[in-house]
Amino acid sequence: MTTDSATGDAGARDHSPYDAKPWVASYAPDVPARVEVPEGSLSHLIDESVRTYGSHVALEFFGATTTYAELGDQIARAAEGLRKLGVKKGDRVALVLPNCPQHVAAFYAVLRLGAVVVEHNPLYTPRELRHQFEDHGATVAIVWDKVARTVQELPTDLGVTTVVSVDLTRAMPASKRIALRLPVKAARSARDQLTTKVTGTIRWDALVASRKLKASYPRPERDDLALIQYTSGTTGLPKGAMLSHGNLSVNAAQSRAWVPTIERGSSVVYAVLPLFHAYGLTLCLTFAMSMGARLVLFPKFDPDLVLDVVKKRPPTFLPAVPPIYERLVQAAEKRKVSLSGIQIAISGAMSLPQSIVDLWEQKTGGYLVEGYGLSECSPVLMANPVGATRKPGTVGLPLPSTELRVADPDDPSVYRPFGEDGELLARGPQVFSGYWRKPDETAKVLTADGWFRTGDIVTMDEDGFVRIVDRIKELIVTGGFNVSPTEVEDALRSFPGVADVAVVGLPHRRGGEDVVAAVVMDEGASFDEEAIRAYGRDCLTPYKVPKHVVQVDELPRSIVGKVIRRKVRDQLLAAQH
């Protein structure tokens, strides 16, 4: 079935200039205007790759490899293990894992049962995890053994009854596992970073020792819910974006269509982005698995680890963020490692400086293009063409089967002409159905005729290229992650002596933003920036902790008393100059 769900009478009644899809003429050669939504689920997708590419390497981790046939076997066994634990269709299963082969197998095993994956950052604090577990209600969690205690210590009223612990080192080559057991300080330190002993859990190895799930067990369908991806959305605390099997599988298909020069069955994709993030989940995991590619997994970004693999097998496709490209070039020059052979790199999550593009393409001989997406859109909405028609400084063109328009932020039914600022609206088969158990929040961002309000102010030129101007939303984008100012403010407000706080993002010289807090202290209380930041580190994931804390006498407020973060940001910027 063809997927141009963005067409139809409802959205075309005003005959806006965007209905003509001018961006299609700017596509690179062989990129289609539309793609088909796969009829089946992500479970069908991975099974097709197992059948087609069974003997090919699917996963590589510190040199250890897993073929597609072996991965399919692990998925079937893990699914049966989860079924015996009582997991059934519609149940939420929490994954709290870094990038590793077990993460991939767990993801597809949960989906095979028709259950719903909920991805979590394994570095989250108990406070951050509690909010999300309260919301989604998962009773089974598959977690990295290093953070198993954090999940075990969540309040019993959250209902987590079963924790499956994963030892990352079990997926490493035997030689590396032996080296980690050596009685030397370096080995102990490396081992302690990767694994720890835990009690009261079910070991992943025991789970996958089960028999295979029967092939006759009913599979999920295209429109079934596959993933709850937490995002701060346009405002407030994180909300769970509901993404179906169809949303995720078509976004992988759209991404494949965008890079027609990448061959199925022989490409190499590096997962330096975390799979628990929407960006890494689609452009690394589902993209690679649907291509029959070799997915090289890195538990965290380490330039030296990446370069060790580059020397043996450079990536065909490398999704990342600007600082990663810059650090790789610097490390490669220092180690005298050639980056040539890296064909296509796509950058997202923050603006991409042209200087990094020039440097990267000079060193690799390949392309580095910028794209754009949101968790609510699975996440990719647009990207620059991989070719001569790209436009630096823009986030590119809508992907196939995606329709965009620029509208009046106060009335999304009124479009703005090409070249004028307005709110970006999107519609397409990758757009989510709403926020988990939050119909009021959903109604704020989805119009009656299916347009998603992104909250970003953009312009689109007559060729269809989009340039980001500003954000309606007040999210802070740092290191490729969204940070909710409200969440950080709530944490810092409980620090003794802090009367009030406003958190904003200030531009970082390498792109993205720094989290900065402006605090008003109680009368007589002393201001200690480092103490406040240390307190933040106890409550928040490191990337959410303010880079700077600034004392101010008062915070600007609206007539109803609401802090105006925009003015706070302007004042802090002015103070820098």
C-alpha cells in the first residue's frame, strides 16, 4: 500500500503552495517521492533479514560477531523466556541498557510478543526513572547489571516485579573476557566500568537458555504500539510518544530511500549514538537491521574505540552529532588513522557548522549532511540530499511520503508563504498517534486533520529547503539530548537557600547549548555555585546538570507571575558580552 498519508482532501482545501511538494524536484537522483509502509511489523522486518542474510554478520561488539541467524535464535529464545515470565501483548517492558548485542535481542524479543518497548537512559537517576516508571507501568525491566540496583530500589508501588540483569562482558570475545579477569589494576578498573555482581535478578543468559518461542505464536501487526519513547515534547516534563510498528518501520524505509547508494547486505553502520535515543534507534538499529547491514555497537562514544574499528572496517553509514565528527577527526589526526572510505554521515540534534562539514569531507572523501527530526516523528522528518543539490545551513528537505508546511503559530490552519517565518507542521506515516495516557497534551500538538505542530519556527524556500529560525518550545538541546527546563528547575529549587530558579539554554561555541541556571537566593543565604551543581548531580543525569549557575536578584515575570525564560536568556547573554 502506498503511504502518502499526507495527501487527501482534508489538508488540501486551502490549496497552500506546500501541497505541490516543491522539495521533490530537489531530491538526489534515484530518491523516490513516496515509499510504501511495510505491511507487517518490526518483528516481520527482522525475520525477513534473518531469512535473507542469515550467514551475514548482524552485530559486532568489541570484535565479537553475531550473525543474523544467531540473532534470530536469541530473539526467539528471549521472547519465550519473557513469555514464561508472563509478558503478553500490550504489556510494557522497560529496557535500561547501553548499546550491546543483548539490547538488540531484547528489543526485538519484546516486540515479538506484541508487547511494548520503553527505552530508558541507563545513566538516569532514581528520581528520573521513577517519573517514567510511574507513567508507563512496566512490571518487567531488562537492565544493565551496573544499574540494576537503581531499578530494584524503585518504590514497590510502581509494580516492578521482575528485573532481568545483563552483563555486557558476556557479549565480548573470550580473549577480552579473560583479560578483564586478570588480577591487575587496569583490568579491575575496566571490569568495574562494565559489570558488577547483583542479586535478586534473573540473568539474561538464563532467559535466553529457554526454548524458542513457537513460530505459531501470534505476531504484532503494523498498527500495534511498538515503542513508548520519552521526550519533553514541546513543554514540561517528559511524555511518552507512542510509536507504532508502522511508524518505525516506514521511517527506516524512508531513510533507506534517502541513501540509495548504500547496498543491502554489505553495508556497515556504526552505532555511536545510544539506541535508547530515538535518533540512534531508527538511524542505527532499525535502519541497519532492515538493510542486512553489519551494526557495530559501541556502549559509549570513545574516539579510540571507534578508530580501532575504522582501521579494520570503516563505516558505510555513520549517524552522529557535530561534536562526534569533530572529535573523530582530531583523534584520527593524532593517531594518524585514515578516515577515507566513510561514505555517508548524517548529523542531527543540533546545528552543524560548515567548518565541520568541510573538515570531515576533506578527511573522508564522503558526504556529511544535516537532518532534522523529533521523537514524535520516529524521529526523522527531513535531511539534506546526499549530493550536489544540498544547501548548507539548512536541515534539508522532507523525506519521501512526508509533507510539511509553515503556518501561523497562532492559527496553524493559516499557512505562511515561502521565505516567511512560521511554525513547522508535519504530516506523514512516521508521525506518532499521541502521548501515552495524555490526551490533553496530544490535542495541543496534533490538529484535527493530522498535522503535527513541531513547535519550531522555520522558513522554507521555494525549493523546499528548511532553515530553523527559533523554537517556540523552550527545550534545551545539549549534546544531542533534549533537556526540560522545568525538570531541572524542580530539582534545583529544593536546594537549601534557593528561593527561585529559571533554567535556559545558552549557545555553545561548538553547536548546541549549555544548560544554565539563574537562581534567586533566600535572604541571608550564601550563594555557592559548585554546591548547587553538586546537588544537581545527585538528582539529574550528567547532561542535565547546569554547566553554570548564576545568581540574580530577581527573575522577570509575566503579568500572571510566570517566569519569562526568554528574558532570562537574553539577560544572561547580555551579561556575557
